[in-house]
Amino acid sequence: MELVRWLAATAAWLAVAAAYAQDALLDQARALLANRDGRAAYELLAPAERSRAGDPAYDLLLGRAALAADRRSRAIFAFERVLALRPGDLDARSGLAEAYLRTGEDEAARSELEALRSSGLAPDAAARVAGFLDVLERRERNRRAGASGFLEVALGHDSNVNAAARTGLFAIPAFAGLSFALVPQAQAQSDKFGTVTGGLAYRRALAGRLSLVSTGLLEARANAELDVFDTLSGQGSAGIAYEAGADQLLVAAQGQSYGVGGRTLRNALGGVAQWRRTIGAADEVTAFTQWSELRYPGLPERNAIRTAFGLAWGHAFSAGLQGYAGIYAGEEDAEAELFSNDLRGVRAGIEAQLAPRWRAFAGGSRETREHRGTDPLFQTARRDRDSQLRFGLAREIDREWSATATVTLSRNTSSIVIHAYERKVFALGLRYDLR
């Protein structure tokens, strides 16, 4: 009898110890997930799957960790095991919908999301489901063949139409430091202006997951008095997009032309390769590389090959608040070393829905260009820091029409004084969207 009691006590102690160890495993995994270390949580939980699969608490954590570690198939299996035992588990159903979304099983994802939306979710969970449904809607719009476009007219005022230097008097080291004055026409001049901008986008589904995509943009600006600084620019692209679940790869050819005062200043022809991934309902990351050949009619020494690469991130903070940020770097290898430069830059912006028909937006950028050659007149290498801040307010009139007010502040600082300038532009616009 003593032996039997000892064996029973030992078995009970081992069972308690095993349960404690299992709970400790789950507690540790929860802590890792709380610290956004999903990969470590997955590596901790995965070895126990053979013995613990079917335990809803374990499977729910495994599914979350597998999603965080981008093990989408394992996440689906784990969430399905939870729902087989607890069909009403909203956390598991939400995780399953996200896993389906990431693997490109859009119909299955929509089914789960619609079931969640009708289940009386808390406000934060309902917003997350709405975000997932928005992702599905964007994908479906992208797959649909058809054209979209816009036309916008605007009137405004520019404090420095010719982007002239801030100073009218400067010294040239190559001429023994003698001072020179800019002629009045070369100094900063302000003027009123009007612009007309139009854009078109077309998409056509091809075989399988491939689509043909093309875009075009044309902008004309006329100044009230200084027509010598009127501008005309156009750009277009055409390429192939491949979609697989949350990933999209785009390869496209690009062209651009820019003219001032009725004369072409610069032409560009090249291409871009871009990868984009949707992460959940709130995040999107993009990586790209771009190559273009720049041609300046009448100035062959400025002709250059431009290469750049970059990363960008977009995030939906809530249903009415979105933001983005990006970094890039590259170079322009010109015919003359004086015009060759290395460049790097950052961009960021935010957009907020203030009311059902009111939207505010703000964005900024900064690009640094370091030229390789020494300027023969100023006897130094040119280094520019070009900064821009743009913010505004938009009012939706109806589904197609909207009105905007924007302010753009630009500033370029330079190691060569004649290239430093400041500029303030204010504009009121009316826009029509063809959807």
C-alpha cells in the first residue's frame, strides 16, 4: 500500500510539475509577443506542437507567433484547431482572417471578416476588421481592369518664381574675391500663376496573377506676368505587375520631360523595379530601385545616368489617420564631373480625416546632394540641402469633386551662394476625379 500511495503521489506531483512547466512556456511566449519578438515566441512554441496541438490556449499563442514570424500556413493550422473546439473564439477568427489575407486567399479572408463584423466587436477590434476589409477592397480594385484619372485647376501666388538666390551681391574667389551683383531679372521675382494638371491610370488583367499597368501625368503652369518662367512637364510609365497574396512586384519603363519658357530643359528615360508588401490591416512596406538616363538639350556636359534605391513604410494609425515615411539614396554620374553628385533623402507625411468631408494633410522632404567636382569660379565643391514642407486642407464636395488649399515652403542651402534660395507657394485648387 505504501508503494501504491508513493507512486500515486509521484504521478500527481509530475502532473502538477508538467502543468506548471506548460503554463511557464505560455507565459514566456506571451511576454515575447508583448515585446514584439514574434520570431522568438514562435521558436519557443513550435517544438511543443506535436504534444500540445489541440490545447486552445497553446494553439492561439502559436498562431499569433507564427503570424509574427511570417509562418502563415502554420498560423492557419493553429487557428483552425482553436476554432474546431471554440467556434466563437473571436481572437482565433481574427488571426485566421489575417493569415488568409497574407496568403492571398481573399475569399476565405472575406468570409471570416464578414463573420467577425456581424459578431458585435469592441470598437478597436471593429476598426481592425474594417482595415482588413479595406485591404481586400484595394486588392480587388487593383485587379479590376479599367481606367481612372483626375483633372485639377489651381490659382496661386509664388514668392520666387525663378528660384533665384537669396542674395543679390556675392564675391567670386576666382576673381580675387571681387563682388558682383545679380541683374534684377536674375533676382527673386514673385508672381501669380495658374496651373492645369491631369492624370490617367489604366490597368488590365493578363494571364494568372499578372496585370498590365500604365500611368500618365501632365502639368502646365502659366504665370500672370513672367511668362519666361512658365513650365510644362509630362511623365508616364508602363509595366507589368505580379501579385501573390500580400506581395506585389512591379517592373515598369518610365519617361519624363520638363520645359521652361517654351524650351525643353530636361528629358529622362529609364525604368523602375518595386516590391510592395501589405502587413496586416495597418502597414505596408515598399522597396524600389530606379535607373534613368537624363538628357539636357544644348548642355551635353550635364547629361547623366541617375540611379537610386529606397525603402518606404505606410501605416494606418486609425480609420481616419494615415502616415508614411521613406528614405532613398543614389547618384548622378554626369558627362562632366562638375555636375556629378551623390544624393540621399528622406520623406514623410500624414493625412487626417477631420470630419466626414474635411481632410488635412502635411508632408516634408529633405535631399542632400554632394557634388564631386570643384566649381572653377567659387573654388569649392557644391553641396546642397534641399528642404520642402507642404501642408493643406481638402473639402470633398461630392464623390467626384473636391476643393483644396495648399501651402508649400521650399528652402535650398548651398555651399555656393548663388544656388541658395527660399520659396513660398500658396494655391487654391478644384479637382475632378474619374473613378
